[in-house]
Amino acid sequence: MNWLYLAGIIVFLLGLMFSIALHELGHLLPAKLFGVKVTQYMVGFGPTAWSRRKGETEYGVKWIPLGGYIRMIGMLPPRPGDEPGTLRSTATGPWQGLIESARDAAQEEVRPGDEGRVFYRKKWWQKVIIMSGGPAMNFVLAFVFFTILLVGIGLPAEAPIVSPSTETCVIPSSEQRTACRPGDRPTPAAQAGLRPGDHLVSFDGATIGSWDEAVRRVRSHGPGPAELGIVRDGRPMTLAVTLVGQDRPSLDDPGKIDRNVGFLGMRPTTVMQQQSVGQVIGYMGELTGRVASSLLNLPEKMAGVWHAAFSGEERDPEGPVGVVGAGRMGGEILASDLSDREKMATFVSLLGGFNLAIGLFNLIPLLPLDGGHVAGGLWEGLKRAYARVMRRPKPKYVDIAKVLPLTYAMAIVMMIMAGLLIYADLVNPLTLTR
């Protein structure tokens, strides 16, 4: 058994449970702040592995790490007629009967003295804060993980340091090979005496700060003599070099060829380059746009998962992945040949991306997702603002019980999606090498 692989799965699951716990804490804290009675705070689903009661709330962990929940009393308002001065309606169909059964179950949790502590009676903005607290916590976690990644660890970047894989001969760009042959002429870098590990810091007197800058200066110089400023084993040195002219793919448009540009014959070294906090925001913004685009195309993406699961097609690297697949990727990271720093970077990136995706998915304005409750609270606030402006009677609370059939249908769809992802992650997993 590969113990590193198993350890990676366990570490990812622990990170996932931690994320779920904080997501539910994002609901719990504002709910208690606004006086809603919370009877349960659970991480996971299924049978209870451990629980303890503190005050009026039971805190616990369940065996299946596929989510979590807090149980707030009075999520659904009573049926018309259960409040004084109104006429009680009668269930006349299967859907109506289902709705009324759900109302009865919700009202059974309300004890004498709890009438002011039910969720549906809270102000609309309090409902929005309570239900958006979970996704907000995921976004905070994603920001923390990406800050650790970019600021603490760094992102892979090409540095102007001579790589051990640098070729010592000039291979024409028209030839599809990477190995030198007898008779190939030495590269200008090899002739000048560049060695693996040499750090290029200047070119013809101009300071070099990045690999891209080095490439552009060398190319724009063209063939001919130049001076290289390098640092070797901590000591600055200057080397004379004679560049040759070559036809190379354009840096700005790879489909074009730049003719007779300067060529040095040096390959860069990939290093972990630390970023600023401001770059974390830009990084998250770009990634958020990509994840949001994937969510908008989720039906098409799930169709791709179906084909990958049952037709053997290759998994889309930008497609959805379930808990099982992400756990396997966590194991693959720790069992890989990456350096410890690269492993940590990849693992932290995986947890950050997972939290970002969970937060965005939960904001979809459909029940039973948090976004459905947020939409209900916003709609209630809009109705009451309109009634206040038009001097009309204050409208009743938004009755989300009326959309319970749609909620149950959505829940079934979500369970089917989760099952499909689990199956696809088992038979045709998405791996780091794809």
C-alpha cells in the first residue's frame, strides 16, 4: 500500500471537513446573533459518529463527509388559518399535502416561548445574512488558502537561471528534435561558458528582472557580440557572448515566425515565485470568473462527466469533480515526485479551489441551496420596500413552502449529480497528469 497516497486522501478529507465546519459556522453565528433557535450543528450526513449538547444546540460529526447543516426552528411559516384571524386552507392535492406535511413538521419544533425565535419571522436582511454566511465563509477560506499559496509558497515561474536541461548545441527550430547530434554547432551560451545554476542578472548593461525580459532583450539584440552579467555561486561575473541569428516562433503570436532574431541557447529554471496580497485578489477574481462560467455550463459539463463515466471519454480538466475525485487527487499529490514545496502548493491550491467552487455553487438561487433562501429574503425585502413606498399594507413573509415540490426535485437532481460524480471519479478519475 502507498502510505503517502493514503495520507494525502486523509489530509484532504480533514481539510474538507474543516471547510464544511466553518461553512456551517458561517450560518450558526449570525443565526444565534439574531436570536434564531438552533437545535443542531452537524458536520457530515448519515449516522452520528460523535455529538455533544451545549445549551439548546447539539454539536456533532456524522460519518459521511458530503456536507453539513444547522437545524433552525421555524424555517417554514404556518399554513394560512393557523394564525389568529385567518381562515385555514385545506389540502386538495398530492403536492399540497406534501407542503402541509412539511409545515406540520416545522411547527412541531416550535415550543411555547419560541414564537419570536423562528427563522421565518426574522427581518429579511437578517435572513440574507444568515443564509449567505456559509458561502461567505467558503470565500474567506479560499482567500486564506490562496494567500498561503501566492504569498507564502509562491507560484511556479520561469526564472533567468540556467537549467540543467539546457542544450549545448544549436537545433534549428524547423527540426523536431531535442537531442544534439554530432556536427551540431555549440550554442552561444555554451561557448561563453554558462553553467547550470548561473543567474542572468544583466544583458549588455541592462538589468534583467525576469525570464521574459531576458528573452525579449536577447531577441531584439539580434546576432552579434554582447555581455552577460551573471551571478555564479554568489559571485558576480561578466561573460562575453556572440549571439547567432535564428528564426523563432513569435512571443506575442506563436502562429508567426520572427526572422533572424538573437539566440543565446539557454533554458530557464522553474522556481516558486512569491506574490503580493494584491495579486491574490486578482488571482481569485480570474479564477472566480472561470468557476462561474463552468457553473453556467454545468448541464453540458455533467454530460461530459456522463460520457467519461460510461463511454470512456477523457475527463475534462475544467469539468466538475466530486469529493472522491478530489480526495484521490490529494493522495496523488503526496505520492508524486514533486518537491515538498510543490506538493504543498498543489494541495493548498486544491483546497482553495474547492472552497471557491462550493461557495459559488451554494449561491445558485435555487432551493435547497443557500442561494435559494437568500433569494427568498431579497424578494421579501423588495416586496416590503414596494409596499412601504406605495403605502400599502405590509406583505406577509415569503412562503418558501410553496416551492417545496421544486426544492425536492432539485434535491433529487443534486443527488443524481453527486452519485454520477462519485462513479466517474472511481472508474475514470481526473488526475494531475491530465
